[in-house]
Amino acid sequence: MAENDVLRHDAGKERYMVELRNVSKIYHTPKGREIRAVDGVTLLVPKGKIFGVIGSSGAGKSTLIRLINVLERPTSGEVLIDGDDLLALPERELSRKRRSVGMIFQQFNLLESRTVFGNVALPMELAGVPKEERVKRAAKLIARVGLSDRIRQYPESLSGGQKQRVAIARALALSPKVLLSDEATSALDPANTEAILELIRTINRETGITVILITHEMDVVKSICDEVAIISGGKLVEQGPVREIFSRPKTEVAKEFIRTTVTTKLPSDLEEKLRKDPDGAEKAYLRIFFTADSEESPLIHAASEKFGDLFDIISSGIETSSGVKFGSEIISCPAGISAAAVAFLAARHVSSEVLGYV
Ligand SMILES: Nc1ncnc2c1ncn2[C@@H]1O[C@H](COP(=O)(O)OP(=O)(O)OP(=O)(O)O)[C@@H](O)[C@H]1O
Ligand SMILES: [Mg+2]
């Protein structure tokens, strides 16, 4: 092997906490049909980052995460955690190494028969951590997630957000290098969602733990992830730093997810008047989506030059994420030119939709 290859491998070991190399997972239905739940995915998760994996229902997110925590073996490809090929290890060694991956779930998966303390201490009991150390560490973790006053309570007396805090403390019990989160905030209300994401972010900053966060919500990605991978139909369709994906989404799937984070609304009186049918209408209302470097004013300017001063900006919602501007604007124009306007924008790689006519 060339010296370069050796160096390259070492460099990889330094930089990436999780590496998936051309990983596929194929299931077979009882009728023998193949389901490619994960299809040829190559993914590099840098150490210490919060890495988002986003996809719609059935995209293969949970399957992917089960491959990373080695609960499932890939049909083909390699899975490396901190440079180690876990699947090549004998079973005993594997279960020890598995401790380097902690996990939290949408439904918390707490043991109802155990107290907060009992839940957090469980992984340490199973791993044979001595009692004194167990007690000390569990108390410290429970304090870390802000639940010291609930330590003797049972899960049924806790709110969803509190249950997820217990689950986070439990996931951290054996000091993992990676924390996997499968839709951990999907069952929570917006306030608890924000608090749990904030807690994950703080733990990431304080401990340097690598986080892989599975979600179907782009708002979650926007609020805490450094990088994001988008999967669709088991395939990885786009991957990169969050700000880059927001500023230059390449695929329609990515654009669609970004659109869901954009909330510009029509004034409600106008919304009530809006019709779907352009016949006899005077004005059309359009929503335009900006993805950062498509600056809004030169575009409207160019549109005005082409169509005359026919566009009015009704409302504008430009947001900033990681220093990148993106958002949407609602404009009106004469109904007769709405189709031409959409085509004009599309030619400049700006997506838009006709909301209706008045
Ligand atoms: N054990 C299994 N046996 C057969 N098919 C499976 C199995 N697990 C998952 N699948 C199929 O693989 C595909 C991906 O499923 P997966 O649960 O990974 O999606 P997901 O992105 O997590 O979806 P959701 O957002 O609904 O949780 C789906 O078509 C699913 O039906
Ligand atoms: Mg899932």
C-alpha cells in the first residue's frame, strides 16, 4: 500500500466520527419484493459536529440510524465509528464498542417501572459499573439535564420534555462518543422542542460529543445542525454545511424542505378574497422563494424592467440562517402576466407559486 493511503486513512480517523461507505440495506417483503431502505449511501460525519439527516416519511432515516448504532447489519458497504469497523469485531467486543453510541427516540422509551434515577443508572448496571460510581454519575447527569428534584419520581409523573431529558441523561450514561437522535422532538410541543434542542446543543458544545440528528423538519436542522444530509427513497441526494444547503440547494427535495421553513403569509382579508380561477381576475398573487444569494431587489428590478412597474411587494419575510439570507416574498401583478412572471423567475432559478387571483 502506498504511504499516501496510510496517511489518508489516519487523516480520516482524526476527522470523522462516523463513516458510511456505500452502505445499502435491502429488506424483503413476505412476497419477495425488494425494499431498498438505504441505497448506496456514503456519509462522513465530522467529529464534534451536530449532523442532521432529513427526509420525509419512509425515506430510510430510521434504517440509517439502526445501521450506525449497529443494531442492524448492512446488506453491503461499511460502517466505521471513530475509525473502527464495528461489524468486523467479534460479538463480545462489539457489544462493548456499542457503548460509544448513545441514542434517544421519539417515544422516549423509558422503563415505567423504574424511577428517573433507575432509568439513568440502568446502562451502567448492565455494563457492570460499580454501585458507588453509578450513583454518583447518575446524580450528576440528572442534575445536568435539570431534573434533580425529580430523581425519585416515575416517568408517568413527568411531562414529555422531562421524559426526553431523562432519556438524554440515560443516553449519556456510558460517556458515548456519538449521540443519535431519531425524531427526538417530534412528540413535543414547540416550547419543549426548543428546550430539548438547546440542551443537545449545550451538551455538544460542552463535551464535544458528535450528534446525529434524524428529523423530517427543516426547522430543527436550521436551529441546531452544522451540516445536513438529505435522503429520499433511501438515497443521499444532497449533503453539506447547513448554510450552503440553504443558500444553494441543488435538488428539488432540498428546495421543498427549505420552503417549509418559510412562513410568509398573506394578510387575512386578502386570503379570504383569493380565488383559484384566473378568469376575469384583475390581480394575481405570487409567493417567491429566495435562497440567499438570489437578492430580492435586483430581481424585482429586473422584473420591473421587463414588465414595467407592475409588481407590488405585499409582504416580505427574509430570514438569516448562519449568516445566509433566505426567505420568501409575496408579490402581486396583473393577472394576465402571472404565467409569464413565473416563467421569468424560473429562468433565474427562483421558485415561485401562484397563490390565487382577485
Ligand atoms: N424491518 C423492516 N422490514 C421491511 N421493510 C422495512 C423494515 N424497516 C423499514 N422498512 C422499509 O424501509 C423503508 C424505510 O423505512 P424507515 O423506517 O427507515 O423510514 P423513515 O425515514 O424512518 O420513515 P419515518 O419518517 O416514517 O420514520 C420503508 O419503505 C419501510 O417500510
Ligand atoms: Mg423513522
